[in-house]
Amino acid sequence: MADAKIVLDQLPDDLQQEVVDFAEFLLAKARTRKATSPTLDSTGAASAAEQGEGPWASLLSSLGQFSDDYMVERCQPGQEAREAM
């Protein structure tokens, strides 16, 4: 885990935030997936996406190894003001 922190610290600040946001998204998705059972299709087999097949399968399957407090204490810049759309 320390290696990931070193690499993250070497990234530009804006990219660090993108990586952190994506990691939080994946963790939330993994928690949601863990709380629900796979949906069965009409043949009774779980879909490939639900089984975790595909290029992201190893990443998604590893998310359960992170504790809930992973990256809680991180330096995070304040939100920037945005123009109204």
C-alpha cells in the first residue's frame, strides 16, 4: 500500500484528485455489489458483468481487500467555485 501512496504523491495535484475520486467510486460500487446478489438472466445464469469477467475483473475483485477507512486521512483541496450553467 505504501508504494501506491508514493506513486500517488508524485502525480500532479489535479490528477491525484481524479485518482482518489475514481478509487472512492470503485469502493462504493464494490460495497453495493457485495450487498446485492447477482442478477440472473432468462436462462438462470448470471451475466458476465455480474460474474466479474472482463478487463476490470481483477481490479474489482481486489476492492474487498481495502478497509473502510482506506485513504480517510488524505490531503484534499477545497472545492473550487464553478460557474452556473
